[in-house]
Amino acid sequence: MTGLASAGHFYENLLHLPLSNVKMESISGEKTGMKKLLFQLDTDSIPSSFDGVVAYDGGADHLLTFPNMNPDNVEGIAHGAIFTRGGKDKQNTAIFVGGSNLAQGEALFDAIQKIFFSNFRVSVMLDSNGCNTTAAAAVAKITSLGSIAGKKAVVYAGTGPVGQRGAVLLAQEGAEVILTSRKLDRAEAACQAMGQRFGVSLTPMQVSDPASTQAALDGAQIVLAAGAAGIELLPEAMWQDSATLEILADINTVPPLGVGGLEMMDKGEVRHGKKCLGGLGIGSLKMKIHRAAITRLFEANNQVFDAGAIYALAKELA
């Protein structure tokens, strides 16, 4: 038996001591229950305040934040999460992985799960830069407007966290997905990474000027604009007369919007014969998904919330 496994059995026995006669009290003497603790592990130097607010809104009693997290420094923190509570009490501890870099978040998310063993685990969620919650909201909204199976979908600025996960979800819904970037090698790398992780086929394309923007749009039925705030990716004049385009979605909420001619509050409004989804129209569902996912982390100690589980939740809430 390894030292870690021996320690695990020791703590398992210790943590399963009967607690029926133990009174849980705060420092003031007030009776209290087991607190819901969320470990916010962020790959950036400053943990996201946005994720912190939603953690409390989703039901966490206390938030423990850790910056600059990576696979090399996470083990001790993970042990603190899995060895301190036993039995059903484990479900009152959960881990949230965030930060601005999706690849770093994925590596950290995977490393944490490799530390878990037997019932020494807690529920864990990945949402680097809103990659899963925002993408899930956008694609759930798109599919609520009609089937996308067999249709061409273009993800403009697709190499960011939301673009990559949005492309995956569109492909899993049966769309033929073009993932664009200003640099072809970045698009190729993103398509390869998502293909390896999720088993989907995505087509990379360089889009760096009006001609290539139009070329990507030709024959498309679906557009998802996933670019940085305040950057127009697709001008209104370029899409308004498209004979094939059916649905446009834009996650941007800072003018100028990613898709010209859309409004932030669009929730399926028809413009130039196309159904439109704006950043706030998508964002309202994103917030519901994010809060609900945090709530569900504390319902059991063995849940894993990545793209698939979060998208299933989005479909429930859409």
C-alpha cells in the first residue's frame, strides 16, 4: 500500500467517526451547519472577481482563492480539499478552475482529477474565461432557434476559450464547423486540441481581411462571433443579403459589437431575415448556467463539470 493510500485509509476512518453528538458552533457560540467551501483555483496572478461573485450567488458559503495555479503546485491544495471532510460532508467542498488561458485551465483541471482516488474526491468545474458557460449558453440559444445538424457554422475569432468550446458544441450538434483566426497556425492548433480532447472534426481557416471574412461566410447558415470586446468581426453589410445565413450569435457586449447590425439584447429577433442573438441575450442564460453549476457542485462529491455536463445544464435552462 502506498503512503498516500495509507493516509487515505487513516483519514477515511477518522472522518467517519460518528458526529451525531457533536455540536457545530461558530466562534460566537451560534449553532451552524457544515459550510459550503469553494476552492477557486485561478491560473492568472489575480483570481477573477467575476467568478468570485458568481460563486457566492451560486450558493458557496466561503470562497478560498488561489492565484497562479498550475499542475505543479496544486497537489497540496487538492489534498486539503479531499482529506478534511468525510462521508456526505465531502459534497460541501468543491473546486472551480478559472483563469484567462484555456489550455492552462485544462491542464490544471486534468491534474486535479488525477490526484483524486477512491472516494477521496470533490466535485470540480472548469470555466476558464467563461469558456464552458458562455459557449454552452450561446449554442443552447442557437439550437433553440432550429436544428443545426448538417449545416455550415462559422466561429469567428474561434481560438479564444469561448470560441474553442463553442466550436466543439456546434460540432457535437452535427454542424460542419469552420474555426477562424487571424493566423492559420493558431486556428490549426485550436482545431487539433479540441479534436484530441473531444473527438470532433473542426476546419481551421485564416480570416484576416474583408475578403477572407466573406469567404468564410459564403454558404454558411450559422455564425458565432466569439471575439474580444469592442472588435467588429462581421460588418452588417457583409451578412445582411446572405441567401443562406439563418442565425447569427455574438457574445460581445462592448461596442462596437462583434457582428454589426445586431443589438446586445437580441434574443432571436429577426434582422434582414436572420434570427439574431446578442451578447446580453446570451449572457442572461450564461449567468443562470454559471450559478446553477455552482449550486450543483455541492449536491455530490463526484461531479465533473466540463463542456458536456455544462451544456446539458444549459439545455435544461434554455
